[in-house]
Amino acid sequence: GIIVRNMRLVFVFTVLFWLSGFTLALGVWGRREWARRGAAAMLYLLSAAALLLLLFPWLAIPRPLVYGGVSLAPEFNAAVRTAAFVARITALLAGGLCLWWALALDRSGLRGEFH
């Protein structure tokens, strides 16, 4: 897929994403307003990505191998369907947690603790 063809770009994006998250976490720990806004935006982004994975698990997991209605690799297809189910459950739980945390940072009484 697109990730395999652009592995270096995906690696650079992943490193930058984790460094940004680490920087924002340090800022939130220091009660900085810029970090609260950035962390809320990143958590909204993560919850949107989880929603995409919930709706379209084939973005991250290969599709079953079927040709003309005939399963070409039944064991592989069973494993892929199980992985898609697990990905959907994980995306539901992680997306809900990220959304809850983003709303807590963005719209609750926590806003007053940041300067």
C-alpha cells in the first residue's frame, strides 16, 4: 500500500508526531496554555484517526484474499477478519478516551489551571 511505498516519509512523520506529543506533554505538565491548546488539538486528531480506523479498518489491515467469491487463503482471511475486529474495538476504546481527554482539556474547569 501507500505506507510501504513511502516508508521514509511515514517514518519522518511518525518521529515528528511523537516528538510533538512529548513536547506537548511536557508543556501540559508545566501547565502552559500553548501546550493545553496543542494537546487538545492533537487529541482531537487522534480521535478522528481512530474514527477512520473504526469505519475503515482496511486502511491499516489488509483485505481478505477473495477472487470471484472464493476464499483463496482461508486461514489468512480468518486472521485478517479477527485483526479487523480487534482494530475496530481498539479504535472505539482509544478514540473515545482521546475524545474524552480532549474535551476535558478544551471545555472543562481544567482550562483555569493553565497559564
